Amino acid sequence: MDGARGLGMGRRWGIAIGVFFTVMLIPVGVDTWHSPPGPRRVAALVLLIAYALVYLITPTALWRRGVLAKLAAVAGLMALVTGYVTIRGLSWLPIIGYAFAVAAVLLPIVWAAGIAAVVLSTAAVATVAVPDSSWEPWTALLIIVVDLLLVGMLMASNKALFAARHELATRAVTDERTRVARDLHDVLGHTLTTLTVKSALAQRLLGTGRPDQAGQELADIERLSRQALVELRATVSGHRQVSLDAELAGARIALAAGQIGVRVTGDPAAVPAHLREPLAYVVREGVTNVLRHSNATTCRIDITPESVEITDDGSSGAAEPGNGLTGLRHRLAAVGGELSTGPADGGGFRLRVQFGAA
């Protein structure tokens, strides 16, 4: 979409340039028509008409072509207008600047500056070589060429600005998709794991003849499902926030449902406000991994103002980074947190996040 918009804008510029400078040739054509009749007038009119026709289509046709094609077009236009000036005289030298407009707006600024130097130098030599020539046409040509160079630089800057804006817009879309994907994983991964554990627990309770306890688990399942729906909507809208206290409470419930003993040490209230949300995500992801991968019987969550550590006594198979740990690592990197995972002392798995100096 943006590429097509950029191409359309380029073509509109090309049409505007071609039409503008072709219209400016009308007074030149009228003066040529009223010049003394003869072969020179016919030749001048033919060159001028050919020049106008080529000029009208060149900027639009060559807007997306390579440098060589544009150089060939500029050379052809220069040849036609130089032939006209040779027939009519150096007083018509400024119209060479019209041909230079194609170079100024279509070619890289370095190429355009080089062509400008060649054109002005050649025109100066011709002015010196012709006896009693006035420097006024050359001065007018100089002004036209410099003005068009500035226009070319402005258009190049606008093009670079448009490309940068497009890049920023693309990056913003990518970042937003990454955020939504990461948050959806955080919401659905943890909640679905908890729902699975609680569903299995409710089934076991029904099988052992404890319908009241099974009913309580089913009520929790309904509550968690509604909460997940609310969080899902907040995630999509970008207004979702997590609470460290709420995640710790949810971790106790989820681990208890999975028949995993849990011990929490440290004071969540001592954690700085700007670190509570990142640590909440750590607790959510760490507990989810314990439930899904560890086969543990106990889990310990240690919290300090600058860190959180989650260890279990299960297998260490969760050491392989998945989407959850990868997304968590990216989230923590944005706030200066360092994530480390690996086997815990005495067996099991350890997930640790440290902010600042260890």
C-alpha cells in the first residue's frame, strides 16, 4: 500500500514537472514561429516540438527506471535543446535549464551536480568563444540550474523522509504485533495451564466421591475463564496491567490445584513500583513452566526488591527456551532485567531474574 502510494506520488511529481516546463516552452515556440521564415526556422521548430514531446513524457516514464536510462534521457534532451540554441543563438541559453530540470529531480544529487557543472562550464566556454556575447543568458542559466539543484535536494530529502516514515510505521506495526503475541502467550498460556490442572483435579475429586470440592474447582474454572476473557480484551486494546500480588495469589492457587507445595519468601510490597509489573510476568511464566514441564512436588518463590527466583524439585527439562521465556527475556531487557535459567542446586529447575547489580 505504502509502496504504491510512493510510486503514485512520484508519478504525480513527474507529470507536474513535465507539464510545467513544457508550458514554459510556449513563449519560446511563439517567438520561433514569428522568426524569419526559412530552413533555420523549420529546423528550430522541429527541434523544439521534439524536445517538448520528449520532455512531457520523460519524467513520468522514467521515475522508477535506473540511472542509465535517466542519463540517456537527459543527454537526449540536452542534445535537442543545444541544437535549438545553436540555431537561434546564445540569447536562448537559459532554456537549457529546462532540460536540466529532469536531471535535478530524477537523478541522485551527486549526478545532478556533476551535470550542472558540465552544462555551466560548456555554456561559459561558448559565451567566451562567441564574439560580443553577453553574459546575461549565462547568468540566467546559472540561476535556473542552482534553483533546480535546490529543488532536487528538497525532493531527495522529502523522499528520504517518506521512506523513514514508512519504516517507522512498519516497525510500529511489527512491535505491536510482537506485544500482542507476547501478551496473549502470557494470558492464555498461564490461564489455560491453570484451567487444565483444575479440570483434572475436579475430575479426580468427582471420581473419589467429593462432589462439593469438585464443584468448588469448577466454580474456580468458571471464574478463571471469565477473568481470562477480560484480560484477553485488555491485551488486544493495549490496556492490560498485571499485579505482582495478584500473580502470587494466582500462583498459590494454581500450584495447589496441581498438588505442588509452594513457599513464598520476601515482601512484594518492598519491590519498587516500576519493577512490580515485570516481576509479575516472571512469576506468571515461571509458575506456568513449573505446572507444565517440571513434574515437581514443591516450588519456592523468593522475592527481593531487585530480583525474583523460582525453583522447583522436578526435572530440569524446562531449560530449553520456548516462546514464553524468549518473550520474557525481551520484556525484561527493556527495563534492565537479566534472566537466567538452569538446574537448581540439589536438582530441579531454577529461573532467576535480577535487576541492577547482583
